[in-house]
Amino acid sequence: MLAEQGANLDARPKNNKAAAPLLWLSVLTSGLMAGFFWSFTVMVMPALAMSDDRSFVTVFQNTNRTVESFGFGLGFYGALLFSAIAAWIFHRIGRKLTSRWLLVALACVVIQLVITMAGNIPLNNALDSFGDPAKITDFAAARHAFNESQWNLLNLFRTIISSLGVLAAAGAAVQHGRDQRALLGR
């Protein structure tokens, strides 16, 4: 009887002190990125759509420059890093369901990164190729080269995918809570 109880304890999911903080960082950074993309979908791009060509080009180029920051990078790459490491740790400690939720979150982050790198950034670069707004003579051509409708569609996809990633990371958090309660015998 005692041997059976000991075997059951060993079969229960183990704990790791880094697992929960990495999980919460995955949820946080995934949420930050989903919110960032969502704000462009529902506020920034609709506001810019109402702007004249000069304002659109100037503001969007300025946005491209300010987005290249530590804070943005922390969310953008943090979601990838934290989700991957957390998924690996949860897998290693035997928390397979939590790990699977994190792998779904990670897949969403990877898809969002691919959309960004292959779609949105080349369009941003097309706009930036026109140079300093003080020297641009044809703002309409610059805005046309940007292809606003394609950028918006790609951003909508990023918004949806990253939102699904947040839901998956939240699913991992819920499963982690269940595992913790089981570990404590509650």
C-alpha cells in the first residue's frame, strides 16, 4: 500500500520555480502584443486613413522609428522566448497539458512573427524608402507604395492570431492552476 502511494506521488506533476513566472511572462507579453496590434486595427490606422498623404507618411515613418525600442522588443520577442522556455520546462516537469497550451501560444507567436517579417515590415520599408518627409515631393506616391489596405489586412491577421495566442497562454495558466491544486491535494 505505501509503495503504491509513493509511486502515485512520483507520477504526479513535479514543480519548478521558474515555470510559473515564465508562464505569466508568456501571458503578459502575448497580451501586450495582441493589444498593440489591436490598437492599430481599431484606432491608429482608422485615424491615419482620415489623414492627408503628408500626415500619413510622416506619422507612419515616425511610428516605424519609435517601434524600434527595447519596450517593443521585449513584448515582440519576449512572447516568443517566454512561451518557448515555459513550454519546454512544463514538458520536462511532466505537465503535458500546460505544455501543449503553451505550444499553441508559441505557434501563434511564430505565425504572428512570420506575418510581421514577411508582410508588414516590407511594406513599412517601402514607405521608409522615400526618405525624410522634409524631402519627399510626392506623398501620394509614398502612401501608395505603402499599400495601406494590404498592411491593414496583414495587421488584422496578426491581431486575430496574437489574440488566439493570448487565449492559449491563458489556457496554460488555467491548466497550471489545476495542476497546482492537484499537486497540493485539493
